[in-house]
Amino acid sequence: MDSIVGKSSALTWAVNISVVLLVLLWTIPTFGLLVSSVRDKDQLVSSGWWTSFSKVERNLIKRSAPASEQSKVDDLYVLTGNVFGDKKGVVTAFGWRSQDPMAFIPGDSVPLRKGKMLQINADGSYLLTSPIPFTSKRGSRLFVTSIEEPIFTLNNYSEVLFAEGLGKSFLNTMTVTIPATIIPILIAAFAAYALAWMEFPGRAIFLAMVVGLLVVPLQMSLIPLLKLYTDVGIGKSYLGIWLAHTGFGLPLAIYLLRNYIAGLPREIIESARVDGANEFMIFVKIILPLTFPALASFAIFQFLWVWNDLLIATVFLGNNEEQLVMTGRLRELLGSRGGNWEILTASAFVSIFVPLMVFFSLQKYLVRGLLSGSVKGG
Amino acid sequence: MANLKLINAGKMYGNVPVLTDINLEIKKGELIVFVGPSGCGKSTLLRMIAGLEKITSGGLEIDGELMNDVPPAKRGIAMVFQSYALYPHLTVRDNMSFALKIAKVAKDEIKTIVEEAAESLQLTPYLDRLPKALSGGQRQRVAIGRAIVRNPKIYLFDEPLSNLDAALRVATRIEIAQLKEKMPESTMIYVTHDQVEAMTLATRIVVLNNRGIEQVGTPLELYEKPLNKFVATFIGSPAMNILPAKVVATGAVTSLTLANGAVAEVPINTADQYLDNDFSIGARPEDMLLTQSDEYLFKGNVSYIEALGEITLLYFNREEGAPVIVKIPGIAHFERDQELKFTVDPKKLQMFDALDISCKYHD
Ligand SMILES: Nc1ncnc2c1ncn2[C@@H]1O[C@H](COP(=O)(O)OP(=O)(O)OP(=O)(O)O)[C@@H](O)[C@H]1O
Ligand SMILES: [Mg+2]
């Protein structure tokens, strides 16, 4: 007996730990994306997001003031300034050769070639002296290692939303996604009720056909459909893509919802029938509220699928500002701004934000037990 | 006047007949109980009356009107399901108002009707709860309340108490009896498996078996005067003992010999042609009387004893057929394998012919 109890609790631990690990595994990249997207773009390229909360140590290459700014003090020619310019920073080491950029500690006065001396203080101010005049027009190179405060900013977001055109694409995606989620659900709910609870000839065959449609690859129908749209005059338009998504989503929606609705207790429906409700009232007042968990699940699936879709949008919508959806825009950004991580991370986060919200707002409807209390044992 | 009338009503599922030629008249204000073995079609018959199941042959009249094609809501019936069938997403109040709202009754009126019904069913404190926050008994009362508010001509109950525990079942049974008393005008049809419910509630019991009605009568009629062996064994618990017997003398008093050699003289008239026929006689467990004399009707060794306190049941296994059961009032001290002899008052004996028809009450 004891061993069984012990075993099961060890098992529970194993389960809990693996769940925690899995959750971490799945959320850490998202979190990293979020952190990266609000970092300063200079910091972003120099260190990973996991270091972003501590002060950053950076190796900078600066130049001293040009020769034109030299002044003569006593016998020496002098150049002064601050390696940080107007900004603030702390120098932890400096050097003057690229082979050894961290050779000296701040405050030291070190000899360079030809009797020159260099001193860089912790606050970044430097003093460069020489017995002969400086000639370099660009100033000489100074290597400093500095500590910087982490910088968080929403500039990346404002840039992608307003300057890079992601804002407009965001609206376009919304325009596609919301109707393309609601329309199939509405149609499928009606169809599912009919297929589950209404007697009509050919019901079984109809259902079999719907299930059969699940195996048809949608890629196969893209070109014929687009041709049809062009012939009918819909062309590349939002109406076209709504219809396309509706069509592609319906078989699964009908199938899922029918199974759920068919599982509702028969007595509840008969009871409503005896109470005088017609089919439409039964559907609206009894079936729909009870089917909410299934509707919500399907809504999440369909929403995510449409939101993340690139293929269908590429086929059925144009590439112009008015119709370019977010996935399309992201693809373009990847091409044109592939090196700008701050742009890509912010864009990525903009594109996953809405699906996340949809999921969190609907997930409470995914709980089971909505039927409890209706029939025996419930 | 008949409130409800079934005329040769029948039901086929595809090619399978489930009920055939049901003829039944139910008068206004009766409480009719359908009993029968599982699967005999009680629920089906009830659902045919409710309009949830199509009547495939014959007809159903309510108040003289043919109802075959009238939708359930227009038949003036209300149904209480075994599984309650409450609307889980609606409060008790909304559950009870549902039908009235659909019938477009005025709001104030709905409120009065619902609150009145809730009051009479002691549901007032629960009106704003969801069904899941109610106990089984309360749920069943809501289901009954939902029927009451519609003020139907006919109430249909399909095993309404079978999900409740024993104590609650008794309490709710009494509530239903009281409800019926308060509404002498309304007719009720009640399906049950429970003998006690059937015997206590019914004005008349309909025994269904084998696709049809075996017998219709008041509870005591069925108990005392079963028309055939099926009703004789179905009504009463434990069931009536059936002993095979051969007719040896006919006339005003029929003599039969039993398998064990005993002779029974039954005061029932039989025609000469039945001589030598294989009949059977029936004796209720409580009519079996202990005897010491050699003029016994049944002799056997006790194979099992059930002492229930108020009664003691003795079981006697037989080579074939169900064991013979004897019911003795009070606590009786017997032992296993003890040999006992019993007689039965001949007037209380039932006699069934080779076709299982009662010779006593069937003409
Ligand atoms: N949809 C159906 N198709 C075919 N046969 C059916 C169907 N529904 C019920 N039956 C059959 O009809 C017969 C009567 O069923 P019904 O439910 O009326 O029995 P019942 O007397 O209510 O039984 P119980 O006491 O177990 O509730 C059963 O033998 C059943 O198998
Ligand atoms: Mg039944």
C-alpha cells in the first residue's frame, strides 16, 4: 500500500516538474521577444536579451577631437573632450591599440608613440597631449570599455507601427480575420444543429460529405477559386478572402460542432420542444448557449489560422497598402530590414499580441462542466 | 368522457414493431401508471402520447380530437423526464418561465404563475439558482414545476423518481400524490418500475408486455384478479409462485396433481376437454401457510432465508423454474435445509391454462 502511495506522489512530482519545464520552454522565447522588442537598438545588437536588465559592459571605439581643435598649453599641444559626447557613462578600462583595448584603468596617464600621452578618466573625459602638433584630421582612435544603464523604449513600436506601415497592415489583417472567424462559426453552428438534431433525408450522406471535405488540400482549390472570383467579378478583395476562409474553415467547424451538439442530452431538446419552442428557438435559446465552449474553441482555432495565414492572403489579396496583411508585411520586412532586430522583434510582438489576447479572453469558456445540473448525475 | 384515447395505436422502428394495437381510454382526472418489464415500450408509448415519437399506425385522441400530427406543444401535455432535462444555463425561475415566455404570456403574469408554483413545491428560496446548485430532489421538483406552470390537461411522467435515493423517493412520491389531489381535474400518466409507486399512486395500472397491453385495472384488481400468468407474476413482490400441474378432474371443482404428487382442489369450473391438460396454479407468497398435516400443497427444503424484520422470506430452490418463495409475517426462526410443508386456501389459488390465461378471471 505504502509503496503505491509513494510511487504515485513521486509520479505527481515528475508530472509537475515536467509541466513547469514545458511551460518555461514555451514561454521563454516569447518573453525574450518581448524584452528584445523594447530594448534600445544599439544595446540590442551588442548583447542578448537575458543581460538586458543589468548594466551593460560595452567595448566602444571612439575618436578624439580632430587636430583642428588642438590648443597649446605651455610646450604641449593638447586635445580634450569626452568619449561619451553629451551622454553619460562610466569608463572601466581604456586602451589605444586595437590589440589591447582594455590595457589601462581610468585615471592613468599612459605614454603613446612619439612622446604623446593619453589620460582617460572614469567619467569619460580624456586628455591627449603631444610635444609636436597633432595632424590627424579625424582624431585618433580611443578604445574604451564602458558600463551603460539598460535602456528600454517604445520607439521600436512607434517606428514599426507608423514608419514601417505595420499599423496599416494590422488593420488590414483585422479586416480579414474578424469576419473570416465569425461567418464560418455562424454557418457551421446552424449546419451542425441541423445535422445533429433535425430529421431530413440524406442527412447521413451530407455529413459524410462534410467529413470527406476535410481531406481535400486547400492548395488544390486556390487557383480555380481565384479564377472563379475573377470571372464573377469579385477579384482580389476582402469579400473574396472572407468567402475563401469561410469555405476552408467550414468542414472542420461543422464536424466539430456537430459532434458537440449531438452530445447534448436529447431530453433537454425534447423538453424545449414540449415547451413549445420551434427549431429556431431551440437553437438560439438552448443550443447556442450550451455550445459556447465548442464555439469558443473553434473561434480560437479559426482566428489563429486566419491571423497567421500568408498563403491565402497572398493569393486572394493584392500587394498594395490597402490590402497587404501583417504576415505579408513581415515577410517584406524580413527581406528589407533583416538586420534590424529591433524592427523584427517589435513587429513579431505586434503580430502575436492579438492572438494572445483572443486566447486569454476566450479560454475561460473552454472550461468543461457547462452542462452540469441539467441531467442526472450532473 | 374520455380525456385521452388510443385507438389501435402502434409503433414501428423501421421494420421492427415495438407496440401494436394499443387500445386505451383514460378518463379525465385519472392517474394512470404504465408498468412492464424493461424494454417493453412504456417510454415509447408515453413519448407517442407526448408527440415526441411518431405514431406509425392507429390514432391518438385527446378530448375527442385526433392528435397524430399535432406538435407536442399544442397537445395540452407536459412531460417530466427521468433525467430532469432542466436547461442548465437558465436559473430555476427561467427554467419554469421558459414555456410561458414562448407562449407570449405577459411578464407580470409569468411572475405570479412561477412564484405560485415555486411556493407549492417549496422552491421559492432557489428561484435564482442554476440547476447545478440544486440537489437531485430539488431538480426533480423544478422539473415538475416546469410542467405545472403550463397548466396542461395531461401530465406525463417518465420514471420521475428513479434517480432519487430511497428516502427522497418516498417523500417525492407523496408530494406527487398530494399534487394530484390538489389538481383533481388534470390527468396524469406515469411510467415506473417501482411496484410501490404503481400500487400507491395509480387509479388504474396498465401492464404492458410483448408489444401490447396485458391488463388494465385498479391496483387491487390486478393483484387479486390477474387475467394471465404474466400479470400475476409481474404485480406483487415477491412474485406469485407458479406450480405446474396436470388436470385430473374437471367440473365445478377442478382437481390437479402437482409435480410433487400433491393434489390441489381448486373451486373453479372447467370444461371436460381440459382433462389431462398441463395447467399451472399460482399462489401468492403470503398465502402459503405452514402446515404439519400430510395434505400439503408444497413441500421443500429451505435453501435461503431473508429476514427483513417485519416479514421473513423463505426460498425453496426447484429443479426448474424460479424458486418458490414463502412470506411469513414477523420474525420466524427456521434453518437452512429444514423441510417445511405448506397449504394454500383453495379460494386464493389462481389457475392458468396451457396458454397462461387465467381460468378464474378470463372469459
Ligand atoms: N430509436 C429506436 N430504434 C429502434 N428501436 C428502438 C428505438 N428506441 C427504442 N427502441 C426499442 O423499443 C423498445 C421499447 O423501448 P422503451 O424505451 O419504450 O422501453 P421501456 O419500456 O421504456 O424500457 P425501460 O423500462 O428500460 O425504460 C425497446 O426494445 C427498444 O430497444
Ligand atoms: Mg423507459
